[in-house]
Amino acid sequence: MASSEEFIPKLPTSAIEGQSIQKPEIWFEYVVRAHPHHTDYAGVVWHGTYISWMEEARVEMLRSIGVEFAELVNLGCDLPVVELSVRYHKPVKLGMVVVVKTRMVNTEGVRLEWDYQIKSLDGQELYVTAKVILVTVDLKKGKIMRRLPPPIEAILTKLST
């Protein structure tokens, strides 16, 4: 008698090549309006404003899962930016309302990688894309942590899963 394994059809490996298991694209959305103090003399949003909006979105994302940034600091941890890459696609102008989308895409050790998109509310226009890398720093020692403290790791795991 033949084993049951003989009757199970097997897919050729080419059927799964190129496929990867990825988590669904879950973005946190933070809506902002371009006010006069965000713009230059021509009414175009100043390039540094986008970076401020991205940080606000990141802090609000933490708040959305119940974590105040001050709590991380109280646990002895800071999250400074160590790398920043910004691509400006189209200008945002005075009075426009846009959405800053962010998500944590990687938590390798103490290196935290965030993606950003700044888009029109309807999602049709893309203004900015960016990637920010943060590291965890021990506030007492002033050095990069080699391992995340368990409470901080649990918090950040919520964002990348």
C-alpha cells in the first residue's frame, strides 16, 4: 500500500519563488495643515517642516498604542535620529491639509526604522517619502543600548507586528 504522501500533489518550487511573507501595510495617519509659519515667502512649506511633522506623527503613533514619549524617557531610554533620508516629490502649499503616514518597519536590536509618506487626504498626490532610523540610547550612560530593556522592547514590538 502506498503512503498517503504519494497522493498529495506538490507544487514546483517555482510556484513559490519570489513570494515573501509580509505583514499588511498598516500605516498610522496624522493630519496636518500648512500654516503660515510652516512656509517660506512664496507660501511653500519649508523643507524642515516636513521633518517636524514626521516626528509629531511618530510621537502620536506611540500615543495611539498608549505610550507617552515621556514614559520611554522615564524608563531611561531616548530615541535619537541617527539617519534620515527624505525625498521631496511635490511641494505642500500654505493652507493645504495633508496626511503624514508612518509605520515602523524594522526593529533589529536597538535600530528602529520608520517609513513615511506625506500625501493628499484622498491619497492621490504624493508630496514626500522618507525613512528615519532611530537608536535607543541609555540616558544614564549616554551610550547606545546593546539590548532593549524588556518593557521598551514589548512596547516597540506592538508597532512592528
